[in-house]
Amino acid sequence: MNKFLLPALLLLTILFSCNNQKAQEDMSSETRENTGNTISWGKNPWPEIRKQRINKLLPKALKAAEVDCWLVICRENNNDPIAHHIGGENAGGTAAFLFYNDENGFHSLVFSPSGESKALDDLNIHDSVASVERNESAMKQAATFIQEKDFKTIAVNSSQTNSMADGLSYTQRQELEAYLGDHAKRLTPSTEMVYEWLAIKLPEEVEILKKAATLTAEWQVEAYQQVVPGESTDADIARFLKKKMAENGVTDGWAADQNPNVNSGPDRGHSHATDKVIMPGDVIQIDFGIKVYDRWVSDIQRFAYVLKDGEKEAPKDIKHYWESAKTGNRAALAAMKPGTKGVEVDRAQRVLMKEAGSEYVMWSTGHPVGYVAHDVGPNLGGSQASHVRPAAEKELKPGMTFAFDGFHAWKLPDGNLKTISVEEMAVVTQDGAEYLIEPQEELVLIKGRK
């Protein structure tokens, strides 16, 4: 090889390498810029919040439900639904979690299999973690402790009305009763205790829900900005919102196939978004929720009207339907005060619906929201039913969070119903309730594309 050729080739290789590295750096910089609008969630606050919930709220829940001791059995593969709330989500062998008040205050004690107890103790959630050797029973040791303490009321997760308090299997209960002997007569459902505990959210949790609600509402408005009347479909809006979720590291607030529910046609109830083409004159509903930190859930609806040719605003009848629904939502918020029953909140807006000429709407005015879209807590409904369910007779308390609607339904020319449901989120305070975010005041107006 020519003696001058080798150095030349070497120089070209170096130059190419440098240029290629710079190109990769530029591409990386461009990627960072393009993803600059995505959310950085940081460290998950749930572990610390869970500790606070156990130490601050659980003692009060035990007292409110008049329970001496709460026993939860956790296990692998078919775990109790409450497990994540008490630190039992990693259970392999059977573990027994005990929570109780006595003359010395509140205590949490876990009987955990020896192969798992060290890791659980490291989490520093509980006062004490007792290691249970292989071939010994955590449930039996918990039963012995209960007998020694002679608790008068022993709450276990067997409930007909609260799924979060119904994780104890039939065979587990049989085994527990055998270990408890005469104390088995003192077992009582944990329904009320779990209700009292989960229905209240800490201030830190309310702030997280505010952030989730803000994103939920903003993305819906952004989705409406993508609509091209005569071309875009309900499913297109849903796909846009699914993409926003993926880009920002959040998941579905409820069943993925029905989140978001986008509907520009007649009422479909809880449904998936279809390939219906969005047309001028349509009223569009987006019912959307996201889950953040794999724990807290939002539930917000936003409505839009598609302008017809020559229209600069929605027609008079659509405005009336919107204002009627919005007024009902505001009335429900005004009724949400500590001590008020859920059925009374529902009644506050039903009166206005009748005055405004709304058709019948079967849905409750609202529901608790937080860890799931339909969370534990008072139901805001029942005023138009022949029998009010127990959850609607529950009183609201500070720290409870709700998603709730203002309704107006009308008949379309083909006889089908269309409903505007102004759904917002709120938290009950010491003297009333307040929206988590600014509520929707006006319909989003979508113009035709020329």
C-alpha cells in the first residue's frame, strides 16, 4: 500500500467517526427536545403515603367502626385486594397482618414466613414483623396472639357490600375459625372499617389527584383540536388520547377497552369508542381517566359541539342543554358538605333537571374516585329510586374525593337519547367542597376545515 495512503485513510476514518458521533449527539438532543413536553414523574410517593395512611388514618377507622382488631390474610397469586394498602403485595407464603388499638395506642404486627420477613421488615411499614418458620402457620400464630389479647371484636375481610373488604376465602376462614376456637364467635365483617379508611384521602393524595385531573382535562381539549369534521372518528380521538398516555407514562383509569369513551352519536352508556365519523351538529362526549404512579385515578368528562356551516356558536337548544347540565353540576358541588348524605347531593341536581325539562337519566350524580374510578365511599345517588342503597345514605366527610355529573338528556330526531354529563372532580373540605381543577364553563367549539 502507498505510504501516503494509510495515513490518509486513517484521517478519513477519524473525521467520519467524529462527524458520526456529533450526528448522534444532535439526534439525541433533538429527541430530548421532541419529548420535552412529556411528564417526568420522579420517585413514586406511594410507599411513604401508605405509611402515613396506616399510622394516621387507620387508627381512626378502627375506632369509627368500633373494631378492636383487624386481621388480613395475604398470600401469593390470589391475594387480598387490600394487600397493596398494607404492604402485603409481595406475599409468597401465607402472612397474617394485624392492626389494633389498645391502652398504649395503635399497633401493626405481621406474622410473615421466614423467607420473606426480613424484606418486609426492611420496608419499615409495621411496628413489628414476626418471622414464622417453615412448617409453622402464620395464621395460627396470629390466632394465638388474638386469644392472648382477648380482643372483643375481630374484623376480617368478609363483606357482602364492599369488594375491598372481601378478600378472605372460604377455606381461609374455616382454617382461621379452627385456630381461634371460641374467639371465632367474635369475628365481624371489616366492611365499615375498610370503608372508613379508604374513603378518606390525605392532602398529599389530593394534590396528586389534582395533577392527574389537570392532565386528563388538558389532553381532552387537545384531542378536540385534532378533529376534522367529516373525516375524524370517535376512535381517532381515543387513539390520540391513548398515545398521550403512552408518551407520558400513565395508564388507564379503568378498563382499557372503554377508556376513553368517546361518543359523538346517541347515548351508548359505558362503551368503547367506535368508527362513527364526527359530523357538523354533533355533540361529542369524552369520558376519560388516567392512573398515575400506578395508584391514583382521575375521571373527567369534556364536551364539544361541532359547528355547522355558517354557525359561530352552538344553537339555542344545545346551549340550553349545556347550561342545564352545568347548573346541575354546580348545584351538586354546593350540596357537598360534611354531614350531608350522598342521596341529598343527588337530589340537589335532580330538582334542577326536572325544571330544565331533562329526560330521565339512570346514572347516579356521582361516585368516589381515587384508587379506582369507582372507589370506596358514599354513592351520590338514589333520590329517584324506590329504594335508596346503603352507600347513598352515607355521610360525606372531609378528605373524600368524588367524580360527579350534572345531567341533561334530550331526545334526538330518531328517538334516541343524548345526554350531556358535566363530570368534574372535587374534594370535601371542612366547610364544603371544592373542585380539584377549573371546571369546564363553555362547550368546546369545533370548526369545519376548509
